[in-house]
Amino acid sequence: MKANDNVQTFSFMGGERPVLEAELLGGAEYPDIKGEAYVYFLPDGIYVQADFDKLPENNEFGFHVHEGLICEASGKKLLPLPDVHSDKTGKSSMQVYLDRVTSTQIAGKPIMLHIKNEDGTDGITIACGILNRIL
């Protein structure tokens, strides 16, 4: 994955470069899922942008940064992000500005996508990646 490939940003982000990136890959039950997440540093917070493909169609997913250093033993949720909703083709995109966290606090952490259970709680992890610094 190359920084800024296929990144669509809000107009105010035009000249900015991401400081963290993660390539999210589907697990054993959903091996075709592909995703990428970018984190931009802003003076008073961060901007997170993510895109996904090959998700289960017309579905809702929990999206979070977790504690820990690897996907398989991620620990508790460190930073909840807005839920992700897939369209009829299995694609999704999400952008959010957060003012209570810094890129340093989430660098090196797993970012995970969970399929939602019928009761709206997070179910199994269907994709995961590690938020790595972009040099």
C-alpha cells in the first residue's frame, strides 16, 4: 500500500499527508475483505479516513482502534470510531474528525472491523490491520 493512493479527503485536507496508515485484511471467515485507513495529524486532533471493499453487502460494522500490538491479541477498545455501513456492492467509506486523541496514542495499534450481531453489539472481527507510521 502506498501513502495517498486512492485517498479521498475533505476539501480542508487538500495539502495534508497522512501520518499513519493501516492495510486491513479479512480474516479466515472473510478472506476477500480489503481495506485501508489513514490518520492525519491536525493541531487539535486527528482526521481518520477509511475505505473498504468486498464487505458483506448491505451490512453494519463496528470499527475501533484496540489496545495491544497485534490483531490476534488486541485487548480492549482504545478508540471507538463511527460504525461502517456497506452498500449493495460491498463497498464502504468513512471519514471522521476526532479532537480527544492524538496520532501518537494510536500508532502501532490494531484497527479492527467487527460484524454487528442482530442485537447491535459487535460480533466477530472480520478485518484487521496495524496503524503504522508513514515516514
